[in-house]
Amino acid sequence: MRTLIFVNLFLLLGAVSYAQKVNKEDSTMLRKIYDTALLEGKSYQWLDYLSNNIGGRLSGSLEAEKAVQYTKEQLDKLGLDKVWLQPVMVPKWTRGIPEYAYIETAPGITSLANVCALGGSVATPEGGLKAQVIEVKGIEDLATLGKEKIQGKIVFYNRPMDPTQIATFSAYGGCVDQRYAGAMEAAKFGAVGVVVRSMNLRKDDFPHTGSMTYGDTPEKNRIPACAISTNGADYLSSALRIQPDLKFFFKQTCKVYPDVQSYNVIGEITGTEFPNKYMIVGGHLDSWDLGDGSHDDGAGCVQSMEVLQIFKKMGYKPRHSIRVVLFMNEENGLRGGTKYAEEAKLKQEDHVFALESDAGGFTPRGFSFDTDDANFTQIKSWEPLFKPYLIHYFEKGGSGADIGPLKNDKIVLAGLRPDSQRYFDYHHAENDTFDAVNKRELELGAATMTSLVYLMDKYGTKTEMSTLKK
Amino acid sequence: MRTLIFVNLFLLLGAVSYAQKVNKEDSTMLRKIYDTALLEGKSYQWLDYLSNNIGGRLSGSLEAEKAVQYTKEQLDKLGLDKVWLQPVMVPKWTRGIPEYAYIETAPGITSLANVCALGGSVATPEGGLKAQVIEVKGIEDLATLGKEKIQGKIVFYNRPMDPTQIATFSAYGGCVDQRYAGAMEAAKFGAVGVVVRSMNLRKDDFPHTGSMTYGDTPEKNRIPACAISTNGADYLSSALRIQPDLKFFFKQTCKVYPDVQSYNVIGEITGTEFPNKYMIVGGHLDSWDLGDGSHDDGAGCVQSMEVLQIFKKMGYKPRHSIRVVLFMNEENGLRGGTKYAEEAKLKQEDHVFALESDAGGFTPRGFSFDTDDANFTQIKSWEPLFKPYLIHYFEKGGSGADIGPLKNDKIVLAGLRPDSQRYFDYHHAENDTFDAVNKRELELGAATMTSLVYLMDKYGTKTEMSTLKK
């Protein structure tokens, strides 16, 4: 045991001197990065434009194409080594005319309900759909109720997000199957439509859209699906307790078109030492159409652009090639992320690190990493450098949807983790607008990302370094 | 050195086993506390009432007295062992009719300016005050300029808060002397009035009030002082660059009245083991009058009330007497805090711990402590218990203004530290309203406070325990 103790002590002392060595020059560099973001950042003005001059950027829409042009122009202005568009075919689904819904407790006695079509849903019949409602707390309830009780009815999925989860993304994960697969599953029991409680922890009047799937359900069996606001869901639920045979009406005219051409937007600062090794930062340029996609994921896009802007402003020349990638079509297809990874593989581009910001422009708390122990240990050794900026969260976990397709046994994947308490107040809803984003919180996120990219670039990933030694 | 190493190791192992022992029962208890706050919390509905049914609660106002009555009633309903009002005389300053100000670049050519009187300021002459403006970046500039350049003018203090400070309270601390002492100092150089850039990191149109002092300036030499919004300050500054002899007009009718009777509101759960040892949690019930005092400090009040509500709901019987104290008159006098401490001393009440929440109802990050090393070490040993709730900030530093007068060499003082990025967007301004507070963020703060009070109560402070052993 004594030997072990000494070994541990030497390791400890080694780590301390390493940390101290790291600290001097790196802490100065991080301070400069944060200062540049807070004093000379461009992320907030870019987000203003994306939100207020362009707006919601649904894949295949005119707004999405405007956003491609705008962000490319802005990257061009930064004086990067390369800026280009990567073509990718994306799905085109349109919402149609504004949705309309009501609860009818007796003929002519109705109250309006705030709903929106789920992304990918079919339309209702032209005159709308009216039927009795059966409330469930999840897909698993369908089998218990059976075809007899569901046939001909609208299934109302009303399991709320669990407020006791501190990480609101966990609460989201515990409910989102209702939205994603609820219609497909309810159709198997003869349901004629689906209304889903919005994925929102707050009680308010905004319906929240989001992607859904019909799987391999034949077209004729596909039933329309909408989301209802949390207040609306509570109202419907209480009305059903009093009058179980009430009827719900909704009308939506959404439509799927053939795929259309779109683009990932990419900018690069070519590395001085390892030009053929790539580190990427990114977010997704598409958004849902109800709001302006300011948090989801305008924020992640402008923060990723800011990483390169800060490097340019500081005159920092990275050893690796650093790319910003603004992915198209994360929300309803992931075509951009898939395309980027396919092409990287085809061209045998060696991607060593990828960081995504897609959890809102709130105060950054840290990162989650999808990597092995050796890399994670190296990253954890950088924690003290982030302490002055109140960045404390360095955990293993998921990274980001768009960079997921790059995953292999060499690349380090990471996701920025901002404070998540308010995220689902805005997520996929009409109120995801520029005024909900705080300038400082957005900029601190960009600085935190830049700092991690700087450290990754300077020290390299452990995987990369072990390959170089061989 | 070897001996030292072994001693340290044993200490380390001891700490580990202590932490593990703590962990089992305490982690369960903390989970229950957070669940109770998030599922059965009352803080949000209390804050709704304080904000929307009562509003701004300036000391000596009708609203302040309504708030005293309302919070006492609510505490009465909790079934505490004692609830009472502690009388305290408070200053009464009124804003008068809405302020009015403009910038005049030529006779008849004016633009409106958004200003508000600073708390405690005298009125302008009845017809308002119009004079040339001299811009400075701080009090220290006055001596450099000298009486010659200042005499007969309005001094415009325009040093902005430093955006590179991560802790926004530090940026506030770097500017607030302009607001607090600016008029007193400018009067010495013959200035006729003062306009101060609002203490706000954001560029917007809200003027932010706050306390100021004339010190021992004779009444006839007191000059009126107002705050101008950050956008207004930038506009005035740029206009002055083009036309240094422009004139600034402002009119305010504020007035000081004789002191009036008010109250601290106090509730207590009497301790089972140490009924004569007190642990207090509190915030201040008064606020400025422009907004509804929702973040400052309605949030701190309802979070403090929630601590006792949670204990009652859980059936937890504390060993020490736990008091909630809603202090009157923090903003312009600190009379409530001073009174509470005076009376505690008079009655020889042994206060062992005091925790204040007065930094907004934002996501909690941790606490700062005003205490000695022994107590701080014990508190740091509890850090792992808070990790699941993303509470990571345990540092020495200030605590809270209201509990400051209790300071002695035995009491442990602490302040809740929420995320500070948005605080000064609302501080002392018209937009400090209920809608700026997020329910979950508020409740998480209350749960975090309750958790610390629970641990303090269970283990006692180090100072207290060392006294008991003797």
C-alpha cells in the first residue's frame, strides 16, 4: 500500500506541475478569449439578423435559403481561409394555413384550443376532424385500453415533463416518445387523430411543435397529429373528467413536398501544423417555423461562427484546421449532419474533435463529452482554467445530433451545456425569439466554446497524440 | 515530509468516509427538499401576489405596509410556532409626479430623455433645471476638471459597468460610487445637478434608480440627481461630442417626509434541541417603486418563506430555532436589518447562522460565506451533496446587507448566489416584474437554501459545536 501511495503522490505532484504550467499561458489566453467575446463579439448582431430579418428557417423554406446566403456572406467577411456551401437534399414539409381547434362540450358550446401541427404530420380532412377523445399518459396505455376504447377516437397524450428532473433535457427525454411515435402507435389501435401535450415545463398558451414519424405506416393509415399548449392540455384534461364524451375538433392543412436542394454552410481556418486534421464547431441553421429559432438553434450557429471570429480577431493561428459547420435540417431529417459525415469519410478527412451548441443561448455551465477515459482525463485537467468563468460542468454524456454521424473510435465529441431551466419555455414554439436571448449569456457561451477549442487545438486529443507518437 | 504525507492521507481518508456517511441520509433528504420545492412550492404564487397585487414596495409606502400584512398572513397559514411583526421606524421618500427630461441642442430642438430620480434626491426647482452638461467617467475626474469647468453645470457621470467582469456584481461595484456619492461630490465643485448612467450592462431605455447620499452637505447645497437609461446615456454622450454646449433639462418633484412606522416580518419554527439558538433566512420586503420588486427582492422574501414552508410540509423538526426574517428598508436605510440585530443583542439571542437571498430569483449557483476557515471547511465538505443540483459555487465573500449587522466572531453568514448575468437588466428599474422571474429557477433557489439550512441545523456550525464541547 505504501508503494501505491507514493506512486499516487508522484502522479498527483506531476498533475499539479502540469496544471501550473498549463495555467500561466492558458489562463491568459482564456481571459483574452472571454474579453474578445464580451467586447468585440458579433454573435448577438448575427442572431438579431437571423431572428428578426429572416425568422424561422424550416428546411426547404425561403427563410432557410436566406439564412444560408446570409451566414455565408458573414463568414466571407471574416477573412477565413475557405468558405463554401455543401449541397444536401432536404425534406420539405409545410404547415399550411394556421391551425384551428376547439373543444366542444355540447353542440355549439365550444372553447378554442391552442394547437399546432407536429412537424411531418398529414393534414386533417379538408373540413377538419372532430371526434371523441381518449386521454392517456403514454404509448404504453394504448395496449391496456385496447382497440375497443380507442377506435374512432382522438388519442390525447398527456404525460407532462417531470418537474423534479434538474436537467430539463432528461424530463424532455421522458416524454418525447408521445410526440415522435404517438400517432404511429395510436393508428394501430384505430385512432383517427392525435393531440399531444406540449413538451414544456411551464404552464402557458404556446403549442410546441417538433418532429414525428409514421414509420412504415401505409399512407392511407396515417392520422394527423397536433400539439396542444400546456394550459390547453390541462383544460382539456379537466373538461374530460367532467364530460368524458366531449368532442375535439382540429383542422390543419400541412403537406409534404418532394425533397429540395439546400446546403450546409462551412468556413475554415486552415491549420498551421496539421492542416489535414479537422476540429469542427457547429449548430444547425434550420429551425421550426413557429418562432424565429433564436435559441434553437440560431444561438448555436452564431456562437460557432464566433469561435472563428474570435480566433481571427486575436490573430490566433490554430495548429489544426478549425471549421465552423452550420448544418441544415437537424429538426426534421438530420440530412446536413449525415451528409457532412458521409463526405468527410469519402474524402478521408481526419476529424479529431467536434463540438456542437444546440441547447439554447443561456449561461454556459460546461460541456458533456462522448469520448474515452484517456481523453476525458485530459479534458478534466483543464477544469481549473474555466473556474473564473463559473464553468463547472465536465461530464461524459451525449454531444449533439448533427455531429453524431461523425462518431468513431477516434474522434472526441462534445456538446455545450448551458443552463437548461428556461430552454423548454421556448423550444419549438412561437416565443423562441430574439428578445428571449440575453447578449451576455450568448457571448459567454461562445467564449466557453472558443476556450475549449483553443485547448484542444493546442494540446491535441489524446487519441491523436498517441497516434503521432507511433 | 513523509509523516506529513501520512497525516494528510489519513485526513483525506477520514474526509472520504465522513463524506460517504453524510451522503447516504443527507442525499435522500436533499432530494426530498428539491422535490418538495418543485412539486409543492408556494414561492411562485406568493411572488405573483407581491408583484401583481401589491407592486413596488418603497419604505414608508402603502404598498410596503400591504406587503407586511400579506406576508404575515401567509406565514400565519403555515402553522409556524411564532409569527410576529417587529416595529421599526423607516425613512419616507416619495418620487412625486413622473420625471421629465430632455436634451436641447438648440432652442426648441429637443429630444426626450428617459430618466428617474435617484432615491433620496431632492427635487429640481419647480420649473425644472436646465444647464450645460459636463461629462465625466467618475468622481475622480472632478478634481482634474476643477471648479471652473464644473460651476453652474450638470455633471454627467458616464462610466459604464465593465462587461468583461464575469460576476456582474463586481461590475456594479466598480460604478456605483457615481450614483451613491456623485451628487455630494459634484456639489463641492459648484455643479447644479447630476445625471448618472444607469447601472445596467444592457443597452435599453429603462432608467435605474437606487440610493444616494448627500452626507453632511448642508440642505441648501444639495443638488438634484437622476439616472438616465443606458441608451439615453450613449445618446447624450454622442450629442455632447458634436455639440459640447447643449443643454440638459430635467424636472423631478421628489420629497423627504419624516420617518414612519413600519415592520420586519418574522416567523419561527422553534428548535427541538437548541430552542435558544437561532438560524435565520431572509430577504428584504421593501423595494424600489419603479417596477414591482420581483427579483429585488421579492424573490429573496418568498424563497426565505419557502424554506420554512418546505420544512413544515416535510414534517422536518429542526434542532435549532429557524426564523424567516423579511427585513424592511434595505434599499434606502437598512433600518430593518439594523433593528433586528439590535434587538437580538438586547435579548441576548444566540444567532449561529444567517442566510440572505438578495441577488435575484435566477438559477442558483451556490453561496458565498463570511466565516472562518473551520466553518468554511465543514461547509465545503457538503459540496458533493449539491452536485446533482448543479450547485457548485462555495466561496468566501460577502453575504447580505440585511444580515450584516448580526456579524460577530461566532455567527456564520451566507448569501445565496444565483446566476448574475441578467440581474442588472432589471435591478431597480421598471421592468423588474413578475414575468422576468422563471418559476423553476426561483424554486431551485429556495430548495438550495433549504438544503444548506438543513445541513447547518443537523451538524451545527463548527463554532457552535466547539462551544458545546467545552
